Amino acid sequence: MSDELEDAVKTFLADVDAAHKEYEKGYVDADATLELVMRHVDDLRDAHEP
């Protein structure tokens, strides 16, 4: 795995975990949480595609 992809995966996992915790605590709504997750999915895809 390239360093760029590895960094993207680590960031993705950390940020998704944080978003989920904030959602469970009631700090953000479902739409905002899903939007954040999808932005990170896009970043992960960009890092993976050649």
C-alpha cells in the first residue's frame, strides 16, 4: 500500500469514528454525519485511483 493511500485510510477511519461518536452523543444530525463520511469516501477513492 502506498504511503498516500495508507495515510488516507488512517484519516478516513479516525474521522469516521469521530463523526460516529459525535452523532451518538447527539451533537450532529444524520445528514451532516453522512455528508462528512461521503467526503472522506471521496478522498479515499482519490488516493486509491491511479
